Amino acid sequence: MFDFVLDPAYRLIDALSHVTGGGLAIVLVTLAVRLSLLPLSVRVARAQRIRTRLAPQVDRLRTRWKNDPQRLLREVNALYAKEGVGRFTGYLPAFAQSPFFMVTYRLFTAAVIAGHPNLLLAQSVLGVPLGEHLAAAVAGAGLVSPAAGVFAALLALLVVVAVIAARRVEPTAPMRRLQVLTPFWTVAVAAFLPLAAGVYLLVSSAWTTAERAVLYPRTA
């Protein structure tokens, strides 16, 4: 269905992998995608700071128009619009990342791209094919093997990134428990995906954690 996008993307990454190797090609492409989306993230962070500054005014509007929800909505929207903040600004990065994620995920998981074999998955990282799964690696060579070691290192790094992200959640954050647990989904997902997709998740998760540390510094 998406061959018109997948095929040129595949050819680009395949050509790059011949120069850098498959693993590094995944890292570079993931970084390029996240870098291209950085302006949206900066915009959302700015909007969040404005919303925080306007919170007292919003509370006063809620008190004044608590019996008129429609008027309250209009007043709040007008207040945000005056400051240049849209209602859906906070969702922009998620919407923008979705097509990139789907294409990238397909490139790093599909055995066939646009009718031809996905040779990216035949390349390797430390001797482990990028198309290999943890279960297959353990079943074929056992828990004590180089392949299992590569997956163990990948999962360990994902856990480290998740712990760092979880510790940065503010104590007063809404739905804090969910926000603390959410970063760990990448660990569970990577355990069932090909190595290539796990590398993508690691790089993307690390970028997200670093980006939030810069754009959303913790309050004292």
C-alpha cells in the first residue's frame, strides 16, 4: 500500500548501510527523522509554558463561567488564541511522528519491500542479523550466546533510558503513575521485535528523553 514511500526510503537506507553498516544506518536515519521534527517539539514546549503561565487566568474563568460550559470554552479558547496557542498544539509531534514511525517500522520489520527482499534485515550488528528476534536467538544458540548477549545489552539500555525518563516525571504530574510506567513499554515491545526495530526504539526513546530534559527542565 505504501510502496511509493517505502521503496525510495528503503533504497536510501540500503545505500547508506553499504557505507556505514546496517546498525549505524538505522541510528542515523532515526536521528534524522527526530531532528526534522524538533521544531514541532519546540513549539509544543513553548505552548506548554504559556499554558502554565495562563493557568491562574483559566482558573478564574472556570470559576466565573462554571455554570455555562459553552461560554467557558469560548473564553478559554479566546485566551489561548490571544497568546498564539492552539487547542491541539500539544498533539502535533505525535501526529507528525505517526507516518514516520509507520514507514520506519515497516522498513525494519518487513521481509519484503515493494516486491523485493528486504536486504536490510540480512545485515548484522555484532554478528547478529538485524532481522533476528530474541526468541529465535535464544532457541537457536541458548541464553549464553553472543546473539543473546546483544539482545540483553539492547534491552538493558532501553531499561536505563526508561528509568531516566520515569525519574523525570514531576511528583505533581497528572496521571503520574501512568507517565512513570509508559517509558517501559519500549522494553516489552523490543523483546518481541526484530533487532533492527529494537535499535530504532532505543535511539528514538533516548532522543525523546534528552529532548524533554532540555525543553522541559524540572522545577526546583
